[in-house]
Amino acid sequence: MNNLLADADLCVKCGLCLPHCPTYNKTQNENESPRGRIALIQAWAGGHLETSKKLVEHIDNCLLCRSCERACPAVVPYGRLINNFREQIRTERDSTLAVSLLKRVSHSKAAEHLAQSGLKFYQTTRLQKAARLLKLPGLLRLDKVDRLLPDYHEPTPLEPYYPAIIEARGNVGLFIGCMGSLLDHETVEAAIKVLTTAGFNVLIPEQQTCCGALDLHDGDNETFERLAAINCSAFTDKNLNAIVTIASGCGSQMQEYQQAEFAEKIVDISQFLIKSGCDLSDQLTPLTASVCLHTPCSLKNVMHEEQGALKLLQQVPDIKITALPASIQCCGSAGSYMLDHPLMAQALLNDLLGAALEHSPEYLVSSNIGCALHISAGLRERGIALEVLHPVALIARQLKCKQTD
């Protein structure tokens, strides 16, 4: 409780965070701003405000996009403050079926394999179409998950090691996350292809697990610490120059692990390739297309590596890249937020899609799987055929060289 108050007391209530908060900009409600939420936590921690459903709702309505942290002159650790408060009132918060199911799949390899088999049957037969016609996902309270599902593709079994296809420049560990193989196999395969083409040996430890962000944001620090320990143990190879991530939501969380030796090696894959001096431009076929670049909050506000994807894509000859305007602060995905707060998530997504579609792009790229799934679902619901993919997936498609077995 003292730590909670110490963090909250750093806030001087200047209000510079307000224009940067997506929920405040939508509601104009002070309780839905960073300053307002900190004031609520201060009052609660100081014994001046009782725990109530309304209090919990105001805090839980936060996306944890952490845009406020970039604007804060007092350097208030807002993300830590919210997570610590949620740990304190964990018993007062309810977990939805969708989030509970997501956490179950993300924590267990056996559950993940079962989910893979289930998705194959659900999506490759007429079951999904029939279920949607009968509105069964809604009746089962799983419609928010069902809308996110991309078309099923059979995943390629992963090897623990992939050698560089040119003279090796170093060794990297690849963190694929709990959803990579399940819902984003193209990005996983693209990451391997691009890294080995750039001259890096790629190690993929089988024992790696969920980064723990879902649990930490849900107030379950015990499970978060357990998952963090597993990941740190999985990537103990001293020869690793870096541990690259293909989902900025995972990368941002792991960069804040208490295990400094592990956390310091975490880097977004696009940023890693640029910082390593990789110039693939001579190996990339031209792409005469317009690409809309979405920069996830986690990449921008926490990892501070937002330039990597842009610089990497600029290596593709003839490409035209348009970044979303600064007024688009968050897509509304925010981990499990889109499952628990669909109205706000949809309102923010509407703003993003409106801005993105103004330029009629042929591709939209995002460095976070949660954002990509949320945006893709929004496009499908509007009947718009715009492909959403990871920047490294687009790079892999343009590579002239063929991967050898």
C-alpha cells in the first residue's frame, strides 16, 4: 500500500496527460483520465474512498496504452501504479469467460495444441458458418473471440534451431509468444526467414511460454512471476546477442521483467534488424503499393522502438508508406481490453479505420498480433478487403532468395 501511495503521490495533477488519453478524449470525464484515476487510487489507498464497482470500473476502463507516461513531466510510473492497484483489489474484479479461456490456452502447451485441433475442426468444416448463423458464439459469450479468428492455416512445425543462410553474424533467440503459432504462423515463419537471410542463427526454445502480460494486467502477479521465470530460464544461452520479439505487446512486457540480464536483451525484430545494420534492399523485389503503417502503443510508448518498422519497410523499392496521424492514439485492442470493453474498443477502432482508409492502402502493417487481429476483424465486419500483416511478413514476401531446407 505504501508503494502504491508513493507512486500516486508523484503526480502533481498538471493535466498534461489529458490530451494523450484515449478514454478521456472519448468521454471528457475526469475519472476516465490518468490524472483522475490516480486521484481515485490515492483516495482509496489513503482510506478516504471505499472499494466499489464504480471505482473498479474507472480503473479497468484504462487501456494501459501508457501514452500519458510519455507526456508526464513528473515521470509517474502509471503502468506500474495501475497494475499494483489491480493486484490489491483482485478479489473485487470478475474475469470474463473469454479472458479466462485465453489465459488457459496461453499458459499451457497442451491447451494450445487442443485449441489448434479445435480451431482446425471449427474453421475447416461448416461448423463456424453454422454457429455464426445460429448466433451461438454470442449465446456462449465467445463472440468477441470468434470475431478475431483469422482464416485457418495449417502451421508448420517449428525446429529449435535455424542456421543463417549466409555467413553468420550472430545468434538470436526468437520469442514467438503464446499466440504466434496459433494465430499468426506467417509472421513466425517470416521472422525466421528474414533473420536467417540477414545472417543470424535463430534459436526457438520449446519451453518458452506466455509473456505474462494478461495476468499482470489482471492483478495476478504470482502467475506473472512464474511465467517470467520460465521465459528467463528458456533463454539462458549466453551466446544470444538478442532476444527478438514479433509482438510488441510481449516485448514491452518482457523489457520490464525484474531479471535484468534477460530484459536487456529484448528487442522488437524490426528495430533489431535496423540497429544491426541489416540492409536488405538489394534482396527485395519492388512493391508498387501503398502501405499504411500502424504503430502499436506498446512499441511507441513502452519499447520506444517505433522507427524500426518504418526504416525496415523503406528498404523495399517503390513502396509508398503512410503513417497514421498522431491523433490516432490507440486501436482499442490493448491485450484483453477488446474482449472486456467492446464499446470503447470499437469507438477507437472506428477512428483508426477512418484515418487509414482515407489513403486507400493496399496493405496495413502492425507490429503487434492483438492490434492486427482487432483491426482485421473490424475490416471484415465492414466488408473491406484490406490485408493486415506484420512488417516482417511483408519483407519476407519480397525477398528474392529462397529459403533452403
